[in-house]
Amino acid sequence: MKALCWEGVNKLAVEDVPDPVLRNDQDVIVRLIAGTTCGSDLHLIGGYIPFMRSGDVIGHEFLGEVVEVGAAVRRHKVGDRVVVCSFVGCGRCWYCANDLWSLCDNTNTNPGIGQALFGADTGGIFGYSHAMGGLRGSHAEYVRVPFADYGAFPVPEGIDDTSALFVSDSVPTGWMGADLAGVKPGDVVAVWGCGAVGQMAARAALLLGAERVISIDRIPERLEMTERHVGSEVIDYTATDVGAELRERTGGRGPDVCIEAVGMEAHSDSPVHLYDQAKQQLRLQTDRPTAVRQAIHACRKAGTVFILGVFAGAVDKFPLGAVINKGLTVRGAQMHGQRYIPMLLDRMAAGELSTSHLATHTVTLDEAPRAYDMFKHKSDGCVRAVIRPGG
Amino acid sequence: MTSRKSLWAAAAALAAGAVVVRRSTVRPADPAAADRWLTVTINRGPGDIQPDRLPAPLQEYGDRIETRIRPAPGDRGTELAVRLRQTRSGTSDSVPARLAGQDPRQDLRRALREAKSLLEAGEVLLPDAPPTTHDTPGGKLVGLLTRRAGGEGVL
């Protein structure tokens, strides 16, 4: 079959790879209907995530049709249209049982790497480095889905493929940020980043009752999209002082909840960005935490900062003093999608959540390298490119 | 790009080295290391885990291991700990030995993880195969480390 493979830093290629097979009794094989580019893919494409091998199939946000079912699968049958959570959870370890699915104890096939890097291994994720399990990614004609009874979800008939696709990762990630940050009625919430995850975090905050949601980015079409489709206020950080603007809009307090949805390759128009970029390129720090720093400084006293963006290692100039002296709660997580996906599909069917506007481009698998280039450079208004292996 | 690639390879090698070196550098400061239990917490009740009915990966060790089972606090399941009865030789946990997969604790650690997975999830998740269709020097290094990763770590 054809698949999109990582071939080295900033090198992607569509190649012939062996078809996936059922390796465990709880697996299913899914024929891809659609997958999508994700900002976190850019980190591994750019060489910021270690433990990639040439020939690794990337992609983790997808929807497809079940074509083969393992002997122990109980909840799926051939022909089911399913959206699959990007993180794989066994469903029965303590973390899965407590709805902390991305921390699953039993789905990372390389646990020693995560334990050395982080002190504990994470759950496995499709197409995202051997440190995160080494499972083959979904930008392919077929993909093997382990523990499918827990990670694959039937899509109700009334929801179209493109809308449902984003329930695989970006919608639950955004929802989790607002939920675990404790957004409640009356809160003012600021969200850094107007990509798909940031937009969904803003939408979730509004649905959870936030009084005001303010989204921050620099890309005009993303700001406009967020304002129009999500219903959030926006700030263009290249046109104003974000901290001053947030203080002015919040009576001098600062936002109650700040959600960072940018990640390790954050941009900024401040001189600190050059410092961060130089240190990252020299591998003196692995990540650029520009938006995290700003969120911590902007947050009101005793507020909450939630880090949704992907970070891999160590950062410099982390404002720990602000965390302590302002009494902040700082929290982060990879996404616990299985916890939210059924509820999100229900909300989508009820018309509360709309995602189809995120799909600014649709391409075939052969065109995927070009789509990633466009996505990386945010050219042609690209927010998300949807990859349809079947055309 | 070339420099990025070499930097990436260096970063991967450094991070990779951490997998095997970290414990080596820590170990001399840990006088109890040789006798330390390898321990996991299993999300099953203590009654579900019996020393004479452990899953096959541990059962195969027979009398070569000691086993300790006790309830985990806070309704977190059951703690299962194992360690080899026979004291290891002085060099068995050296970095070269561990890279070669010759530290007996690597196999025991892998068996313990597999036992936990079998008790909780009913199966041990296997990686996709083949891992890649072609290899590079950097890929071979990652391949070596992933082959050892099941037996390495901090538990």
C-alpha cells in the first residue's frame, strides 16, 4: 500500500510499504477515508522530536472504515465507519480506568525510552516517534488500530466525514484543555493559538460557560476564522501588546484561565524569539516556550494555565517565580480523547460543534508532502489539509 | 539542513544514551541497586494475583525469582514486585552488557511489564512489523534502542 513516510528532517515521501496485519486479537484494520495534517506533526518532521526512523509512517488524526476485525474485538464489525482516537489506550489499566487515557500503561511498545526521558512512559500514539510507542501512522491506505474496542468510535450517520475527522484529535484536545483547566461560567479565558486545537479550545470554553473568550494569533485568516466560526474575540499579537490588551479587557485582573495551544515551535515578534530560536537550533533547549511564558505572565493571580501545545524536553527562562508568587495552577496533558469523543460526537450531531471550516484544503495521498509544506508555511490560508487516500 | 540532520542525530544519540547511561550513572550512588525490587502496580484486586498463578512470562522464571505481592494504597490495585534470587556478576549491568541485551534484569523487567499487560489488558501489544522498509545509520541506532527499550527504564 501507499503511505506517507518520514525520510529525515524536513523530508517526506509517499512510498510503498507492507499492508498492516492484525498483530493482536484486539486489533482492527481500518481503511482510511480521511486523515489530516496536525501541527504536532511539524515538530517531528522538523527534527524536534527524537527517535524517528527513516520510513516511519506519520499521521495520527483519522477516520476510516473497519475492514478486518481481531478475534477478541467485541464492539466493531467490518463496514463500521469509525473515528479513531490518536492516543491508544488499553482501557483497563489504572490510568485508562480513571479517564487519563494518554497515560495508558500498556500501549507504548518502547516504555524504557519514555521512562528515561520523562521519568515514566506515556501511552502509545499513532505515527509519532518510537519514544511514543512506534505505532505506524495513519497517512496510508490502511492502518492497524490496537485495542479498537476502546479507541475507535462509530460515527453517527448524520455527521459527514470531514466534520467527524477532527473528533479524532483536535476537538478532544481543545475540549480537554478547557475542561481540565476548570473553565466555568463567568470566566474570562484567553487562548494562545488559532490553529484547529486552539479554535476548539476556545469553542469548548464558550460551551462550558465562559463569559468571554479571547484568542491570540498573528495569521489574519485564522483570526478571522476564529471570530466567525468559534465566536471568540481575537487579538493579533503583531499589532498590539498582548498583556496590556488582556489587562484592559479584563478590568486589570488578567484572564482567569489561559490555554496555550501553540507548542514547541512558537513564534513571537519579540527579541526573545531570536534567543529561543538560536538556543533551540543549537539544541541548548529543545522547545520554544514563548506562548507559555506569555500566558503565565498574563494570567490573573490564582488563575490557571493549561499547556495543550506539544513540548518534548527542556525549556529555558521558564517564569517559575510568576507561578509561585501569583499562586498559579499550571497543568498540561496529552489528550485523553476516549474520555470526550462520544460526548463530542453527540454535540456535533446536535449542531453545537462545527469543524468543517477547519478543512481548508483537500488532497490525495500523493499530494500529501506538498500539503505539509503548505501547512507548515501557513500558505494559501491553510489551517488543515485533509488527506484522502482514496481521492 | 545537513547541520540540522547531524544535530538531530546527535540529539537522538544523546537522548538514546540516556536510556542506558542514566541508570549506570545513578547506580554507583545507589548501594541498594543490586537487590532492588522491580515493581509495577496492576489495576486488579490482590485476590486476582497469586504467586503460583502468575502470567507465563514470570511463571517461566520459577524459583529463580522472588515475588512480593501487596495491595496498593488508595484503591490503585496491587503491587507486584520481583527480583532475581541469584546475585548478578559485577559487569552484567554495564552499558556494553545492557546494549548487548545481556543484563538479566532486562529480561525480568520485560517479563514483569508483559505480566502486567496480560493481567490488565489481556494481551501484550506488539509493535507494527516490519518497523521500517529501509534503514539508515540513525535508524539502526533507534532500532537497537527500541529493541532494548522493553527491558530498560526506571521501574
